[in-house]
Amino acid sequence: MNTRTLQQFIPAIAMSDGGGVKLLRSLGQNQTLRVDPFLMLDEFCSANPDDYIAGFPSHPHRGFETVTYMLEGHMLHEDHLGNKGNLKSGGAQWMTAGRGIIHSEMPQQESGRMRGFQLWINLPAKEKMKPAHYQDIQPEQIPLHVLPDGGDIKVIAGCADIGGSKVYGPIQSLSTEPLFLDVRLPAQSGFSQTIAEAHNAFIYPYEGTVAIGMAEQHRILEVHTAGVLSNGEQIVVRTTDQSARFLLLAGRPLREPVVQYGPFVMNTREEIEQAMSDYKNGQLA
């Protein structure tokens, strides 16, 4: 089986977004650092309320999907259509912005640690103007697969195929066929996962360091660095002398033009101008 190797390193950089939330951004820190269909990956982690309390006040989106995965903390999502959703520790929200949504994501805590991720996934041209849609995923809806060596895998989207065991996440049947795994490995242990050969993939360690690839050609991927993988049928990961936690993300590339202006992601400049006009005139959704 053809094993994927590390092809590119994208170290996350410190930024702030929304009302001043401090975060680390790997994919999306500039518009050349993407992994089709993935547009952006942000990690936020702080026990200092000053780093997150301002949250993400009301803002628009069009043309893509946002995935918020909470490890710790509590945020409230609200939009201009009257929808509300609570994001709590261990849960996730999969939001398809489609033709448009104006929403806010605000912390519901004044102390304690806020920790998690937001991922942006592009939509194909034929789906960019479909109605907005949400899937609020409770912690108990995310399957946990325990590995023989004591590690475990949470399957948010797609199917984990490990040692012949198939574990399906709550998100399925999307056009980009996303795989979204949260993997925890103890020290000196290994993990392998089959991936559709034509899909793009990357790994993001958020605790510890991992070695990617077969033993004779492995490369080290440091914490808070997105490692873009070559094509192949499987990914092999090993930990060193410390435990590690990482996200594994893969998806079907769209291979379409991407024109982005802030929270709008379309295929042409004219479509971006239309999105800006629609937002200004109250016709985004």
C-alpha cells in the first residue's frame, strides 16, 4: 500500500480575529497556504479570559462551510434568522453558510479555559448559493474508538478504517467527502489510516510531536504545524518519547478557482462583488 509522506510544513502563527480572540492560524494565514478543499484552520487555547471573552461578534459568510470543534469551553452561536446553538466541551458545529448567513459566536464563560478549532471548507460552485444549514453535534454523538495501545480516535466526519474496523462519524455524504479525526496516542505508539488516494490530506499536532511515514523515510512534524501530505493510500503516524494529540483531515479536492474576500469565498471577482452588495443591502441570505 502506497504510504503518504510529508510534503510541506505550515507552522501556525499567532493572530487575533473577531473581537480580538487570540489564536494560532496555520492554513489560511495567507491565500496561498490552503489544502484544497480546506481554506483555513484556527486553533484557540487560553485560560485567560482577556484572550477570548470578546468572542466573534456578528459577521457574515458566503460560499463555504465552517466547522467549530470544542475541546473545552462553552460558546453560543446565534444568527440573523433566529437560530441558536450551544457549543460545549467535546461537541462540534458544522455550518454550511451557502448563499449567506450573518452570525455570532460568543463565549458563555467568564473564566476557565477555552480551547478548540475552527476549520473552513470550500463548497463547489454548484453549492455556493444553496440555503444555509447547521448540524449541531453533541459530544455523545461523536464516536470514540479505543486503540489497542491505549490511544483513541474521535471521528467527527467520514469513516475511520483502522485494522479492519470501520467507525463512522456523524457527518457523512458531503460533496467534499471530508475525513475529520481527532487522534490521541501514548508515547512510542503508532497509528495508520487508509485515505482515498485522490484526496488531499494534512495533519495538525496540537500536543506533542509525531513522526509521519514509514520508519525508513519518516519525517518529524512539530506541534502547532500543519503537515501537508503527499498522495497515497494510507497515512502512518508514530509518536516519539512523548504522547501526542493531532487532527487528521482529508477531503476531495474541488480544483476550482478560489476568490476570497474576508468572509466571502466564491469562484469569481464578480461573485465576490455581488456578495458584498447583497450584504450591504440586507440580501445576503
